[in-house]
Amino acid sequence: ERLPLSVHALAAAMSRPHAHRSSTSVGSPLCERLKGGEDEVDVNGTGADESDPLLKSLSMKPEERDCCYEIWLFLQFMQYKFLFLVEIWGVFFLGYYLDVLLDLKMMVTFAQYGDDHFVFATLLGVGIAVLFTLVEMTNWLQPDDPSWMTLVVGFLLPFQLHVFFLCGYSTVQGNPHPLLHSSKLAESAIEGTVSALVQTYAMISRNMAWEDLQVGLISVSTSFISITWAFLQFDRREKGMAGLPGVAEGADPMLAVVALFRLAEVTSRVVSLGLFTVAIRNQPIPGYEDYLPSGLGNKGGCCVLVFDFLIMVLMIGYWQGVKRSNFKNLAHVFPSLVAFINPILLSENAFTIPVKAYYGLRVVELGGMVILALYLECPAHFDAHSFDAQELLRCGVDGLGQKFDDDGIFLWLAATSTAVMVMLVLLIRFKLGASNVLLVDQEMFASHAFSESEAFLCKKLLKVGRDVPVRASCSEFHNHAGNIIRQRCRAVQAAIEDFRAKQGKEHAQPRGGAVQPAPTSAGVVEQWRVEQVKVREMKKREKSSAADALLALIHVSFNLCLFLKAGQNDKSPSTIVQVGDSGAQEPLLCQDPGSCSGTTARDEFLLEEGGRTRATVAQQYVDVLTLINECLQKETGDPRCLRLLEKEEVCLELLKILPSWEIVETTGPLTEEKELAMQLFECKCRLAVNVMRAGWARGRAFSDIAHRFHKAFDAKTATQVQDFVPDVKDTYVDPHDWVLRLQTMALTEMFDAIPQDLRTREELEKLSRPVDHPDLFRPEVEIRAVMDGATSVMESRGTPVKCTLKCPASSAQATKTLHTVLSSFTDDLLLKPHFWEKSEVQKSLEFLISDGEVWQLTSMSFKLMPDGEDQFWTP
């Protein structure tokens, strides 16, 4: 029977007031989902107030600070200053100029002995290091650095006085300048390596006075320590290599083992090259006496490096270029001539070649150098018919012993360092165990977009293979990835709520209280306390701001994009293979796609372990896109979030996050997974529109990104949509029509976002150049898709729709469901559910809702079932 009462009056009678909330508001389904699970990290930094005594001191009155607190504060100040001054003036200043002075002393010694070529080689290493520092200045200079500072550093750089200036500048500023790290790295990895090679060979090849030899040993030792320090940074979490953090964090004892290993590795390499050069110096090569009467002369070590260079180019080119299409890592060929350019504690090969291949090559190379030296020294003993190992060894010892009669310390160094290197690499890799930094560090996922090397490591962990240990790591990383995504979503949700709570409050103080300024007469300890509190509070506010939280979520989504897209509806069937002795069948990716029937490139993820199904991952994908769209809403979002889209790299990350067309591939009834796919398509449309609205404010500068988004959006006509979603006739709104209408709305809003002066056909054609950019709105594609969607809307316009809602009257869920449906109607009886309630309304009414259409409630009836039977609400 027709009921003459307001829908909202009925909803109010059920004691559930109608409230217009954001999808991230407290009480929304998204908010409830994000509450689940344990926190592993404090992504907002909001827990620092209770644990940080400095921040806790904000609420303390001066009289409340007792003697113990003042003593603790003084000790903290002294510890900070002591470590800071040791780092600036001990590590950087003293370490840098001690090495420079010793190199100068050795160049003077070389000149006195008439070895001008050694002087030239040392100067060449210094020049390369200066050029490296000059190039790196553009990457390490800070935006707030004064122009005069840059000018002074550039002027002092050729005279090697820039480090002294930067140490003084950093002491005044209270923080080490990043250029100090760049200068130290250049001095260690480039100048130190060249100096060590030249000076070691000079001391072995020439009989020096004891005083000169002492200076040379000290100079070489400092070079070895500098190179070790540079390579040690690869395994430190705070430094890392090429953006990839190291495994060891803080004062990890493993760093001491790694430091000893790197020192032994560098010493073995440099000393062995010097000994080999002297061993074969001027030795004729049997059979080539007429062409090379002096053999390789004094170029034996250089020939080894050239041979090593060619081998490294081939091996790194194969592992990094051919297998990964990452030819950028060929830049690591040169430092690989001295040491293994990979974090030694990292279980995977990130930048060059596998650790077994590298050190296997080193052992074979050392053995080849020894055999070649013996062969050139005693060629007659290598006759296959009269070979005698004892005679060969005796001849070799006698001959080489005369060449190294006063170089016993270098022979001992080469043997000892090689043995220590081999033992430690076996200990680190097989006994102590290397690990994958992606399993232990969560901050790296949100700090930046992964490089190609980092993305490879992530993809390798996401894929599942037959190997049981690898499979266990993959399963662990899947849960790890889910936790990271949930925590970052939670951070964005909290930031949005905080931003909206502060809207309209012009003088609101930041959370945690205002920093009390130190009086001008305060001591240095109190001034330091206030400065530290300011720094900590600034970091807290940055972490809790909507823009920073959004950027971190975008980084996480970009880095874990393959994981998020694993929940998409896939055309390919799940791969089933036998696993383990039990013969249980599980979805598993085969390492060799041809070895499993039915395996395709998309079957890459083991999602059924630990309850992490495709629907679970797809729901996280929906949550991520919902939060990103919420932040990018021009009407209600934080303006700083919209300004993020001015950065091209952020737009490119969003481009990769954009779902593909496979997500809407659906046949049969609308199940929960297929409904999530529909939600993903709606999120895709909203994201494309939000990016276009914000991006086109930049004018023509946005045209390249706009073309990329149009290409990724991949508009399809009604006929093409049928390949993914069949068109079901004689229905009110089927998924095919729903997708068409959403796409139509998105395309029209994307066109509306284009500035007025660029909308003409002539201007759009100009924007479509060069040739690889097609038209933004092609008549046969985008415009045809819009017309197909408009036709679908007009055909169903004015058509009455009858929906039946059935739910038990005695159930509490029935009351909640009925209220959700009724509260979806506005005061004008228009059906406009909230975004987070749309899924429940669609399932309850078995009716797909499109935002571009207007549906109005015309009548509502209730049917009461007879006594003894289940009662149903049937509005």
C-alpha cells in the first residue's frame, strides 16, 4: 500500500539519524576495515609524545624539572655534541685531509725517485674525484642553501679546501651538509682506489728507504680504510646504495663483520694486482718473443683489469640488461673491478651479478694469476711429458723469491687478506645468513618510488616459485605488503580527519602544544632542547599532514602495484600444480611458464594462503583508490594534496596505479568479487577525472601526462565493452550499461577539465604531436564511447524500475540494511547513496547505480507475511 510519509521520517523512526559523512569518517565501513590488525610501525609519528622525553618536557613547568632531569638533559646534550663534532672534524675533516696530505707526500717521494708516471697517475685520480664531486653538487645541494655558499664551494673545490669550509659551515648550522658525504665518497671510492693501486705497486716494485716505506704503508692503509668505509655504507640502513637501504640498522654487530670483510676484500685485490705486476714484469711470453720481447712489461695489473672489465661488462650486461632490461646498472662495472658492488648482507642480486658468481670469478682469477706467474717464470717445467709439481714449485719459489726478497709484508698481506675474505664471505652468506631488506624495512616503501633494481627485488618476492624457502619468503612478504598498505591507508584516513577537523579554525595550535621559546638569557643546553623539540614537532606535523600521508600512500601503491592488481578479475584460470609430499594442490606460479599446463604470465601470486584471497586484495585496492580520490577532491580536499599533481613523477606513479580493463571482466550473477571489480572501475574513472582537473590547471605543460592518462584509461565503445562485460537485454541496469555510463561521465568530465582555449580541434591536434600521441578525443573511439553511453542513458530514461528488498524482520541486520537503503534517498526522494554505502545498496536492491543518472522514488509498499512464517520487509 502507498505510504504518504517521508523516507527520512521512517529512517528517523528506526533511531538511525541520516548523516552526510565522508567515506573516511569514523564509523564508515572503510574506517572499520582499517581498524583491524596490529600496528607494526607508528606511521603517523603520533606516539612520540609518550616515549620522547624532550617532547614530554613541553607540558612540564620549569619548577617541575628536577635535578635528575637537568642532569639527563645535560648528558643528552653532551652526547649529541660529542658525536656530532667527532663525525664532522674526526671522520670528515681529519680523514679527508690526512689522506690528501699522505698522497701529496707520496707524490713528492715519487718525484724524488724519478717515477713521474706514478705522480701523473695519482693526480689523475685526484682530478677524477674533483670532477665527480662537481657533478654530484647538483644532486646534493639543498634548496635553502645560500647562493654564496655554492659559489665558495665551487671556488675551493680545485684546491681541495671545500671540505674544510663545509665542516665549518656544518658546525655553525648544527647538521652535517650532504655535500660532505659526497666529497668523502669521491675521495674514498675514486681517489683512494687509484692511490692505493699506484702506491702499492710502487712500494713492491722499488726498493724504498725505510722512512719512505713507512709513509707509503700509512698512506695505503688510510686508503684501504677509506674504501672500506665507502663500501660499508651499502649495508647500512641509514645510507644504502642507489636508494636501496641496507639491511643492518644502528649499531648492528654484523656491520663490524662486514667492515672486516670489506677491508680484507680491498686489501686482497689491490695487493694481489701489485704482486702479479711485479711477478711477470718484463718476462717474455714463450712463442711470442719476437713480438713481445719484454712480455707485458709493467702492464700486467692493467691487463688483468682490462680482462676483468670485459668479463664484468658481459656478466652484468647479462644479469642486469638481458634478464631484467636494466642496462643502467652497467655503470657499476668500474667499481666492480675492485670489490663486490652489492650490499653483502642482501640475499638477492640487486645491482650487478650474484655473489657466488662474483667471488667464484675472483678465486678463479687469483688461481690463474698464480699459474701464469709460474708459467712465465718456469716455462720449461710445464711440459706435459715431464711435468713435475715439486720441481715447478721449487723453481717458482726460487725465481719469484728473488723478486720479492724485501716484500714479505705484502706477500703476507695478500695471503692473509684473501683467506679472511673467503672465510668471511662464507660465514656471512651461509652461516650468519643474508636477508632481504624488503622484509625488514617498511619505511622504504613509503619514502620514494622504487628504482628498477628495487622494483625487481619486490617483484621477485611477490612471485611464488617451487623452492620451499623462497615460497615461505613470498608468503611472508604478501602478508607484509598487506600490513604496509593498511597502515598507510590508516595514516591517510587520520590525516584527512585531522585536516577537516581543523578547517575553519584559523588559530588552531598544532597537536602536541606550542613550543615554548627559550629566553634570550637561557643557556646553551636549554636552547639546544628547544631546537630539538622544534625539529621533532616539525617531523610529526609533516608525517600527519594529508599531503605527506597521501604521497606516502602513492609511493606504497606504486611500489606494491603488482600486489594490488593481483586481486583483479583475471581472464586466465588459476594455476594448479602439485606442491610438497602431501600432493596438495594450491595456486602457485611456476618459475618456468612452459612447465605447467594452463600457466600464463598473470598467474604470479599465491593469494590463498593465510586467508589472503583475491577478494581481500581487491578490497585493499578499492580502499587505496578511494582514499587517493578523497584527498584529490577539489571541493573538499587539502589544497596541498592537489599541488602534488604538479610533480610529473607523482602523476606517473598514479598512472601505474590505474586499474586496467581486465578488472571489469564479468559474466553471470553479480558476486562479491565482481562487484569489487565494478567498484575498481568506478575508482579508476574518478582518479582519471581528478588528475585531469588538477593537471590541466598547468595548461599546455600537462599535455604529455594527459595523453598518457588517456592512453591508460583506454576508452572503449559499446561493442568493445561487450568483450569484457556481456550486454544483458531486458534488464533495468546491467553491468554493461553501468560501465558504459561511468565511462561516459568520466570522458565528459575529462573533456570539461581541458582549458577553454585548448578545446578546439586545431588546438587538440597541436597537443597530439609528436606522432606517438594520438588525439585526446578521437571521433572513432572516445567520442563514439560518449555517444554510446548517452544512447544507453536515453533508452532507459523514464523507465520505471521495481526493486525488492527482502530481509528478516527479526534480525538486527534487517534494521541496519533497511536504514541504509532508506537513507540513500535525499529529501527530494532522489537515490544518491554515499560512496561507501553504494555497494550495500546495490546488493540489497540487486540494482546497479550510476552517478550520472537520476532515480527518484515514486512508491514504496510493505508486505507482512502470515503468522508462523518468516516476516519480510518488502519496500
